[in-house]
Amino acid sequence: MEIVHSPERIVKIPAHGAHWHYHRALEMTLIQHGSTSCYVANELRTFLQGELFILGPEVPHYWNHPRNSGGLAVQWEFPPEHGIWDFLETQNLGLLQERAQHGLLVRGRTAALTGRQMEEMVHLSGMGRLCVFLKLLHDLTALPNPDIQQISDQPFDLSATYDHEGAIQRALSYIQANYRESINLSDLLDLTGMSRTTFTRLFSHYVGTSFSTHVNEVRLKAVCNDLGSTSKAVSYIAFDHGFTQLSFFNRLFRRELGISPSDYRAQHMATRLTRSLVAETDGRLKRGWRGAVPPGHKQNTPPSRPNQ
């Protein structure tokens, strides 16, 4: 990972995204090439080239970067005592930060505009970078915006479970690492050192569901990711992701998603192809401009750039 302090000062640091982590700063990441998947709280999402997403303060997340992927990220923090909140014009910014507790996916023209702004920031410093960043926030807070969608139905914030956050993180990391195998509640009680009552209460508060429901959700989301990106047999994918009975898997899938696994694959493979073609066309147009700015747009970019 590279931290871009200015065009002249770029510092390389170890990347820490490949495990459950969180931070006080908001984070916005642009996928510049390839694709990547990320667990955002209890949601597994795949992000394609040209898409970006925003995570609020203290939202736990976990990266899975393929070798051919790369992107650009910017982090910022405006705590409650920050002077920026004294300006009436920041009302919508507060709403954006509140929505970001769910995780936000940004697509379409808004993603293209914001991505150019993020890329421009890399080549700027001082007031120039700050001005572009404030313009970026202004464009993102223009509501309503159909290009911005919530990733998770439930907002997440670790502050409420601060005293036990290490134990809850260990449990979530264990589920993430072992969901393909049989996972028992007793395994997590031994791992966290909690009683059944305490673990059940804190896990439900933090994740929003019971332990068993969360395990099934993680497995289903991993299955959906493979259905939309591979040609493997449905039964193979189900067994590979921890389901031991195909009949139970099919009932659970239809109950939670409203369609069969085969129909889900057909729909999402078509959607994925369309989005890839749009991203490829946009990239060709940008190369064709050779640095020129198309009418009605500004070139734009964040201070940290993860190298994959």
C-alpha cells in the first residue's frame, strides 16, 4: 500500500486489509482495475472496475484482493467537535456519514465522476487537494442519488461492544476462516471465553442475527459470489461452501433470495457481463480522450493507494 502525502512524497506501508479490522475514519475505495470482494459487516460483496464504496467509522470489513486487482482509497475523519460541523452547508454531509454506517456502493455516473476526482487528488497537494476533496463530498451528498445504494440493511458500529470487541472479532474471523467446515457454538465459546448467554447476547447485538443464522448467511453469500462468477455446478458450490444437505441448501436459498440457485446464476451472470462491458467501454473512452476533459466533467482522485 502507498500513502500519497503529496505528488512528491509517497510512502509505502504494509497493507492490513486482509483480516477483520475497522477504524475511526470514513473510507472510500475506487476499484481501478480487476475486481475485488469485501466482507462489509455481515455482507459479502464483489466490486468491479469503476465501482466504489464508502464505509463509515468503526464499520468492520475484510478484504479479498485477487492479484490482478488494484484501486485507490481515501480516508477522512470529522469528529463531532470538528469545526466543519459549524457550517449549515454540512447538513447533508452528516446524512452521508450516517448512511455510510450501512456501507455504501456507488455506481454509474456518480462513481465515474467521483473516481476522476479521487485520481486528480493524487496529483495535488495543499489547498488544491482540499478543494477537490470538498467538491467530491458535495457531489456525493447531492440527494437523492439512485447511483448510491446501501450495502447492508443494518448499520454497524463497534463502539457499543468495545469491552468485548476483541472476542467478537475473533469469533467473526473464525467463522470467516472456517465456514466451509462444520462450526459449532461450543467452538466459539471456547475461542471467546464467554458463557453461552453472554456470547449469544453480544453476538446478536453486534451482528444483528444469531450465530447459526450468520453462518448460513456467510455461506449463502459465498455461494452467490461463485454462482455469479464461475461455471461450477450448483451442487459442487453448495458443498464447497459448507452445506452438507442439498435439499436444505435449496430450500434455504429459495427462502432467503426468492429464486432458485440456477435462476440467480442466470440473472447475475447477465448483469455482471453488462457491468463489465460498461466499465471496459468507459476505459476505452478515457484512453481515447488522452487526458482531455469531456464536456461537463472534471478530472478527479485519494491520498492512499493500495497496490495489489
